[in-house]
Amino acid sequence: MPENAPSPHVPYVGWVPYEGRAAIVLAIALIALAAASTYIGTRLRTPISVSRPGRTVSCFMIAIWALAIPTFLVAAGAYGMQLRQMHVPFATARARVGTFLDAIVTFFVILYLTRRYGWRVAVGSAVIGTAAAPMIFELPFDLIVMPMTYPPVPPTPTLYRALFFLPLFIIELSTISLLTLLPSMRITNRALYALAAMFAVFAVWAAFGFGFPAEPLPKTLNIISKILCFVTAIMLFVWPDAQRDGAAIPSPPPARAHAPGGVAATS
């Protein structure tokens, strides 16, 4: 067994907590992200409409998303195979934090909010919005835990971390990018405030080491931050009716004036 391999009796635990200065630096960085999101939200007077990509670009986006999923599964299989060669089981305790229930609620809330666009857009918005919500959580979360994964996989831990996480990042980014396909989505200050709140919870979690959510405190912070990521996704579909579809409410047709002799004329 390689020198830097853990004992065969050491289980796969996912990641180890931050300690000392590293935890402080992480907490400060997350506070800065929360402050930046809040500031941008205060400066955002009206929702921002994102230009929808054309058909060709849309097809490429969907293809990248679809290919990223099996790529990640293959990479995760290679990662797990290497761990098994170290006699370390590739399994970690799962913290039950209610993500499935959050997803169901988010799906129906977005479906209701976008019903005015017709059932196709409403269903598409609900599916993509619900899929993107956990990715809003997972992208910064994975960036945080990536350098702390345990046990380190020989012969090059950095290589195996990249093998596992880079396809995962592609899934997360490509899933979030699918939101641009929706005519019902806007970037709103409410979404930015919810995102800022999620980063603030992350900062508190980081101050205590950002440990695995097995103990009451990290588990509670994990639950709250995941709720906030779903709230962030929902807020992308909430803005005043007059601003929906990027246009004002249609004005009434021009008045019709009657010319002498009973002939109608338009002004």
C-alpha cells in the first residue's frame, strides 16, 4: 500500500473540516460574497432579462449538459475504483436534509408562477428551475470541500480530485446555464438577496470548520443553506406582472373616429 494511503480501517468520510487560519480566510471570503450579492441586489432596480440563445447554441448547451452526466459517472467510478484498491470503501454517510421535499415544493411553486406562459413553458421552467436550484448550492459547496476531500488518493491526490470534481462542475454550470433558455426567468434583486443569505450561512458554517453535516450545528446550517438555494431559484421567476416577457402590458387599440357619411376612419 502506498505510504500516504490511510489505514485500511479508515472509512471514506468525504472531506475533513477546515481549521485555524484556513477556516477564518474561508469565512471572510464567504462574507465578502454575501456582501457583494447584497450590494448588487440593492443596485438592481428592475429585473435583468437574459438574452435567450439561438437554436444552435441551445442544442450545444443541452448536449454539453447531457454528456457531462455520464462523464461524471465514469470519473466517479474511476475514483471509487482507486479507493477500493486502497481497501477504503467508496461510501460516505448521507445527511438527510430534506432536499427532495424542497425540490417538490420548488417545482410546483415555479409551475404556478409561470402558468401564464402556457403549460409547455411552465413545465419547462419548473423542471429546469428545480434542477438548477441545488446546483446553486453545490457549485460553491464543491469548490469549498474539493481541497479537503479525504482520504487523499495516491499517487497524485490533486489529479484524482480534479478527475472527480471537474465533470461535476461542468454539470453544475451547464444546468444553471439552462435557465437562459426560459422566457420566464429574470435576474431579480430578491434572488440576489436569497443568494447572499446562503453565502452568509456558508460563512457561519466555515467559521466552525465547514465540517460534514453529521453534528447538529453543521447539519442545521446545511439545511438552511439548501432551503435558501431553492428560494433563490424561485425568486428568479418572481417580478411585477408589468415587466413579464420584457415588455409592458399591451395598450388598447387606437380609437376609431367616424367620418361624415358613416365611413370609419382611424387616427
